Amino acid sequence: MNIEKVVNQVITPEMDEIIQKQELIGMRISGGIDSAFMTYLMMSKYPNKKLLPVTMFNKLRPAAMDAVLNVESKLRELLPDSTLLEAEVAFFDTSNWKKTKEMIEEFEKTGKKYNPKDVFQQQWYEDIFKKYPELNVYMSGETLNPPIEEQPNIITDSFSGFPNDRNFKRNLVSKREKKMIDGKLFYYDTHKYEIRPFRNMNKKEVAGLVKELGLDKTLFPVTETCETEIFVYKNMTRDFNLSYTKPGAEPCKRCWPCREKYWAYGYYDFNNTETVPEYKL
């Protein structure tokens, strides 16, 4: 399958119609393979569009920024005739945060998010869209969870499972609801459209396209998916008898993002393999 066929499979006519009208497209680049691959496809199909990477990092995993910079560098190397702008970067902090029963209950009643990452992200993106008034489209590399029946074999028993909201398919293109405040027009979540090309494909399905284009040998090795904070690595050592040389800069191999990536590609971040028979898939 060539690049044109893959692009046309992923970027639907509905998406294309919206994107063609834009001069600037926001790209959420996390450092992971899905957002990196999504950006690669966008750079391939729309070389004359300005693509703005928007990313944020946990202060308790600062080395993640290195992975994102490496991803952006590799993308520019692979597609030198495309326009990938310098990234907008920010840091959030989860230090001393603990989830409470009250937070969960309020979320279930009102939908108000409580995770510091989610709270910070909302404000961060509001600031970005104020800074770039012409920015109306935001691209996300979010994928569907692995099949529910396979999840118990993928995830580790003592770690949190996959996010429940990714178990179900959703619209690939979301148009935000408009509202008037003091005579001015605003959009919920600050932008008009969120486009998620991979939302109804699981990571293994996306991996098939990555491999079709040979990007598992070029782009994949520089991506990072693990989100485990530095201080949690000592728990991983205790619970799984693992040893680490660079906590926060190497895959923990046991969190759900790590296990999902391994399930899809057969490798963890930076082509690390699984050495414990119990956790091989």
C-alpha cells in the first residue's frame, strides 16, 4: 500500500473538506507513535499547510520533551518539503495530587474533569487558540482501545486498566457547540473542530499502516508512549522486580500505554523488548 492509499484511507472526504479551508492546523504531538504518524500523513497530504505542533509535558517526566523533539526532527527529515512549525510547549505538574471520591462523584454528575493533566490541558488550549485566532482545527491521534476481550491479557494486574471512554467508537470529526458571552462568539473547548482520524481504529490496526509504509523502521523507534512519572518507577521495581537505569526516560513496560504499544508493535519505547515470559504476548 502506498502513501496515497493510506492517506485516503485515513483522511476522509469530510475531514479533507474542513482541512482544505484552513491555513493553519493544530497538531497534538505527544511523542507517541499515533500522533507522530498522524502528523506524517498530514505533512504528506498537505505540504503547503502550516502545521502547528502543540504539546505539554508532565514535570514529573520531563525527559518526554526529548522524545517529542526527536519526533519532530525525524518528521522534518522524512518530509523536508512540508511545513511543520516550531512547537508550542508547556508543562503541567501532578506533584502531590491524589484522586478523591468527591472528584469522581462530581465528574459523574457534571462531567467536570479533575486530573491535573486534563485541567491544565483545557486552559493551555484556550490560551493557544487565543494566540492563534486563525486556528480552527485541532488534530488528535487518539485511538480505540484493544478489543475488550483481549484487554485482561494485555494489562498488568496491579496497574490501572484502559480508559473506559476509549472502549466505544465516536465521531471522527467533532464540531464544537457555539455560545454567546457578552455579545462575543465562543466555541466550547475553544476551537471549531476536533479531528481524530484514528479514533475508531485500535493501535494494532494503526500499526499495520505504519508498517505498510516502513515507518516502523524510521519514525517508530524515536517515539515514546510511557507516561509513568519518575517517582512511580520505584513501585515498578518493587511490584515487578524490574530494574531501571533512567527512570522517566525509559519505558516502565507495565503501565497501560506501554502494554498497548507492545501489544500493537511487539516493542516498547525505543525498541525495548519484553524479557519476562509472564508478560510476553
